[in-house]
Amino acid sequence: MKNSWLFALTALVIGALGGFISGRNTSLDRDGDEPTSKAVKSAPAKAALEARVKSDLARDSKRSKRPLNIEQISGMPGSTQRVQAMLALYANLGPSQFESEAAKLDQLPMSERILASFLLFGRWAEVDPSAAMAFSGAMGYGSMFVKPTILQGWASIDPAGAAKYLAANPREFAMMGYGGPAGGRGGVSIIGAEWARQNPVAAMAWASSLNDGRSEAISAVVGQVAKLDPAKASQMLAGMNDDGLSEAFRAVAAGYGAKNFTEAQAWISSLPSDQQAEALASAIGGLSVVDPSSAAKEVKHMSQGAAKDRAVSEVVSDMARDKPQAAAEFLKDQGSPDAMRLGMRNLIPSWVSKDAPNALAYAFALESGDVRDSALQSYVMANTAEDPAKVILVAENIQDESERIRSMSIAATRWMREDAAAAKEYVEQSQLLPEADKNRILNGGGWFGGRFGGQRGAGGGVSR
């Protein structure tokens, strides 16, 4: 199959050569002699032709130069130019050159190293995936980050080979949840999505044959197909009613919702009754991406429950990007504390980016309780432009103790970076922060730590 990494570059080269050859064929006859008057009828035309050939030659010569090395690329201005240069560098490597380039990654700043690693190992996997995997095995902790990239690159050109490798070496991916008897989840999802881009029928046959990770693989295959053709994806699920395929059905519903909500409704009505609410929520979520106002109207027809709460949260997220006030009004009309609590984490950050004072006024005007706490916490998490000395006063108003401590710690940590003396004085005198948290903040521990791990609201957002 065609190499996706080289396609764009090949197209450019072919275009250049095509222009050059075309120009040469016009200016010379079959014997290489000067053209007759029929080929070039005037001096201006001949001059224009010669100028074109010269331009093509210059362009081809420039393109034929060797790509910059990674040290030169790292010093280039412009992030887009650096990415393009990395692509050019890695696209031109031979199989024996990747290992030496991989050894140079440690010379890069972390932000550039992550991007370069993704590009390098993704390309290496397309050229020699076995060698890329073997090299990653000697990378220690860093192998956890590059192995999924290698697996994806491998699957993009040889999904059957990648699937065979994952099945034979599950422990290589276990530390990140990409393999092992307990899952194989992320790995099979990566392969399933890549395989579906190439051959959905073969991908589905492979996914259906699995024992471990079967539902995840099927969901990945169907989800990828549903992005372009939800009707085809729905046919792939015909007759299936596995408990683990809820994600696949949601993917189809979301694809339908984004393309044709009427068709989505018709398909949802054909599902078992216990699957319809979740599917409808996903369809509304898909519709919301393209038309939040219409999605908000459809939410009104849903029965109260977790599925509706999820749909509300997704509509609020999409609507708040352009119309936070309208999103706030929509959210307030839902009558579900859970929907409002979750929705605040999508509403407030968007509102803060546009109009922080009104976002804060809205949050303070809410009735005391979990919903108000969620709004205030979201404000603290999102408002990085405000003076942390003021933001921490907002955090003091959160009623839930663990959420209040978390939010105050966030603001105090920011304050320590800007004005350590003032922040230290505040923290030492605070009656709302426990001694352990005070010590952690004052000693540079930030707001991360054991007491906050895994508690509700971490990250201040709702994943979609």
C-alpha cells in the first residue's frame, strides 16, 4: 500500500519533475534538436519557456538538498517549520539510520522530544517495526511512551503483523494498559482503528476473533467506520448484543447524530429498549458538535437520568464556546443537580476565557451546595490570568472541605511562583488549610499528592 509519510513529498517531487519534463518536451524535439517554429512561434514565448525550465531546475535543485539534521532543526524559528523539517528528515532516513537518530532525542528539550519521538518512531515503525520495537526495549521507562506509537505506525501499514506482535508480547504494553490478560485494551483499539481505515471487513473479522479485548477492538473498528459512514457501521453491529459493546453503539449513534439526526433516531428505535437512552445521548452529543442549539432542543425530550446528564454536559461544552450565557441558561433549566454539577466544569472555563467577572458572578449567585462548589472550583482551575491573591479568596468559599483545600492549594501554588513572600504569609496564617497541606505548599509540593489522588473533580473537566 502507499506510504502515507512519503505521499506528500512524492507528490511534490512528481509535480516538479512533471513540470520539468513537460518543459523539456516542449522545448526539444525527439532528437534533442532545437524546436521548429511550430513548437515555439515567437521569441517571447521561447523566453518564457526558458525561464520556466530554469525555475523548475532551481526548485528541483533546492528540493534535492539533504534535510537539516535534528540539531539544526531544533534551532529553527517557527514551530510549524520545525515540524515540517522533522518530517522531511525522518522521511528520508534509511533503515540503518533510525537508531542513531533516536539516540539524539535526549539532546532536545522535553516539549520537542515528545513530538520528535512521535514522528521518528512512527516513521521507523513504517520502515522496520521489529527494529523499532527492539530499540524501544532498551529505553527503560521511556519505552512506555514510544511503544504505542510504534504499534500504531506498524498497524498503519501492516495491521495483521502488529496484531500478531501484540498477541505474542502483551507484557511489553501492560504498564500502560495496552496489553496483558487484564486488557490488551489500548493495543487492540489502536490496531482496530488503523485496520478499519484500510479494510473494515478484515478488521472486524480480526476483532471478532479475539478473546481478550474483543469488545474494545470491535468498538475501535466500528467507531472509525462510523465517523464517515454510520449506516455501514450500524450494519457491522447487526445481531450483536454483547454487554461490552456499549461504546461501539455510542460511536455509531454519535456518527449518525452529526450527519443526520433523523436517521439517528430511526436507528436508535431499532435497538433494545435498555440501550436507547445511552445511544440517544451519544446522538445528541454528535449533533451538538455541529449544531448545539438544535441539540439543546432534543435534550428536552429525554427522560431524567445519567444518559440525559451526559447529553446535557456535552451540549453545554459545545454551546459555551460561543455562547456561555445561553449555555448557563440551558443548564439551569435542566433540573438535575448531577447534570448541573458536571456541566459547570464545561461551562465556567469557557466563560472565564471570555468574561471572567460575569462567570464569577454567575457562580456566586448559585445556591450553596455541590453545584456552586463545582462552579467555584472550575473558576479557580480555569482563571490563570487573575491575580492568585484574589483567586484564592474565591476558593475559600467552597463548602466541601476536600475540594476547598484542593482549590486553595492550586491558587496558593500559583501565588508562590509570583510572590513567594505574600503567599507564604497567607498560607501560614490560613485557618482553612491543614498543617500538612501548608507544609506541602511551602515546600514546593504544589497541589498534587496522595490526599488529592482520584477524588472527584480532578482536572476540572469532563472528558467526552
